[in-house]
Amino acid sequence: MRRLLLTIGLSAATACASSQAATPPVERATAAEVSAAPPPPPVPQDPLDLIASDVALFAHARVDVMKEKDAFATLRRSLVRYGCVSEADFDWLAGQTQRALFANRGDREAPEFVVLLAGQFGDDDAKRALELLARRVGTTDATTTRPHGRFTVAQKGPWAAIVLEGRILAAGHAGFVDSTLDGIELSPPPETRYAQTAIFRELGDHMHCLDRSVCGLITADGPVAQRMKHELAGVGMKKVGRELAGAQSGFSIAVGDGVVLNVGAHLQSDQEADALARDARDWLWQAGLVARLAGFPDVLGDAEVKAEGPFADLKIRMPERDLAKLEERLDQMVGDEARARCAAPSAAASSGGAPTPVARNAAGSTQGS
């Protein structure tokens, strides 16, 4: 009997030891499964890949190139004076930024924007960007942080900002910043990106958009196009505004010793492009006469207007001496109004971040590359 009990005890001990010895392989299998999980999608090297196709306005600026040009100082003064940006904020942004991208979406009642800056940034820069945005609309909310997927986003009132890998600063309306981050996390198909849209591939290529100092593309019949139509109607360009609003349209600014402004449009047919060019010439003749009488430099009389196939283009060259004269005349006419407007915190952002008519007039001329 004792021999039987001893045998049973030895068998149980052996079984227990075998069970414990089998445990490590199970743990190793679990670790292997974890190590096999795919890494999260990478942050794109090009911030353009973060812009979705559903934007009404896209703008791109080569800040690193412009900073080396003589006319950059004039553009800086114009943006500080008419764009409601302080000198300290402008120099902080320009000093660290190589490229700047701007996107606007939403309707006229509730526009949203996001700005993507490519350069070298730290986490404190996200907080400073929030402070800059908050000053423009008078937001007094405290800055907080919140998770969004694997990212940590800083937020202040309706604004959000984040620095990605120390090389991209994204800031703007919180919902737009979040959807921009979703463009990383969800890895959407390439055709949903702005770089694959018809306006970017057709008009953008025609205008050499990414090669210019500043370039903007406006989606046909969108809220920005409709606002442009309204603004142009206010300066006697009702027909031109209607034609531009219904087409892919855009502008570029080349900064050099002076500036060169190009306005382009991609129409539905060659005939529509010819009609737009003709209407633009008629308006330029009238506007040039009024501008000379008002003491502005005579640059409209030398403007070039042409139509090539379905594309219509307007080019206005402004040498440095004319640029200085324009700056002086604008300050005499609207300088006090601009300073008062910028002193009101909410006025600068009443358009959802889009440039005001005064700001566009002040900064919208250009020469160089």
C-alpha cells in the first residue's frame, strides 16, 4: 500500500513539474504576438500630404526663399500692419519656418482653417501659436492638453496646436487639427489628398504653384470663391468675379527686387478663357485710370493678360520703387483704419482666418521668383 501511495505522489509531482515547464513557451508566444504588431503610420515628410481634398482654399509659401529677397521687408511690414500680426510673432514664425501651408474649409457662416508650418519647433511653440490665435479672437480659456489617437494636442478655446516630430507645427480650429491628425492615423487613400485634386494637378501645375514665393488655389463655387466674387463686385469687377468664382482660380506672388502678381484661372473651354481675358483687359483700363488719379503707381497699364487654351492669366509687375509708393499711399488711405481694426481682438478672425480685402491689396503684388 505504501508503495502504491509513493508511486501516485511521484506521478503527481512529475505532472506538476511538466506543467510549470510548459508555461514559458506560452509566455514567449504572447511576446512574439506583441512584437509582430505593425508600427503606427509615420508622419509624412511633406506636410502637403496632410492636406485633404475637401478644402475651399489652399495656400503655400516658401518662407525660406522669401527671407533672402529685398522685397520681403515690405511684405513683412504689410502683414504686420494689415494682417494684425505683431512684429515679434511674425519674426518668431518666420525665423523657424521654411514652408507654410494654409487650408480653409467649411461654409461662409462657419469657416475653419489650419496652418501647417515646416521647420524646427518645440512643444512650447505649440503653446505660443495658441496664444497668438487666442489674441486674435479674445479667447481667455486656459490652455489644456488632450489625447487624440497616439497624439497629445494642446487646446485653448476653439483652437488647437501640436508639434509633430519637431518639424511640423499644426495649428488652427480644433476640429480641423483633429482631422489633419486623422490623415496620419487612418492612412486614407492617396486620392483623398489635396495633391491629387484636379485643381492642384491642372491649375497648380500651370501656375508652377509650389515653385513660387506664395501661391493660393481657390476651389470653384466654394465659399472662398463666392466671397471673392462679392469683393470683386465691390470694385467694379462683377462680371470678372462671376467668371472667376465659377472656375478653378488662383494667384501666385514672386518676390525678388520687387514683386510680380499672377492671377490664373482654368475655365471650361477656350471660349470662356478668351471672354475672361477680354473682360479683365477692359477692367484694367478703367482701374488704371482711377488708380493714377488716386495717386497709386501706374502698374495696371503695363499688366499682361492672355488666354492659352482653357487658361486665362493676368500678370502685374511692380518694381521696388513702385512697391514703396504703393505702401506709402495705402498707409495714407487706410492705415488708421487697419490699426483700429487690429486693435479689436475679434475683428482679425471674423473671416475665419482668410485675408481681409485691405490685407490682400497691401500684400497682393510681386517680382522675382
